[in-house]
Amino acid sequence: MRLTKQDIEDKKTIRGGWTKKQLSQWGIPWPPPKGWKQKLTSSGNSLPHPLKCSKCDYVSKSKVDLNDHWLLEH
């Protein structure tokens, strides 16, 4: 599954933000770094098969640029 801008917008809370839990499911640390939405929607960062992460609910390492360590290690 590759996230679209609409997927990200659909997960906004009623107050217009995202929860720490939701961001962690996408592999984004708290507080989210600048450019996190663009990283999730770029063609090289699809999330087809989430893997269990010991520090959050889920994170995927598939098709993620390993140089973007904040997506993988947090």
C-alpha cells in the first residue's frame, strides 16, 4: 500500500492534526520532522507490508530509502 495525500488527510483528527499513535503506525517519529508527509507520499516510500516495530505499532522497511533513518529508527 502506498499512501496518498488523501490517505494522510483522512487520518487528521477533528482538531486538524495527527496523533502520535497514527504517525508511529506510518513509521514517523514524534514530533514529526519537516517533510514527513512528502516522504510518505513519494514514489520510493510505499508501505506494502508493515513489519512489527518494537518502538511503535507498525513500520515498514519495504521500498524505503535506508538513508532516511528517521523512517526506520526512532
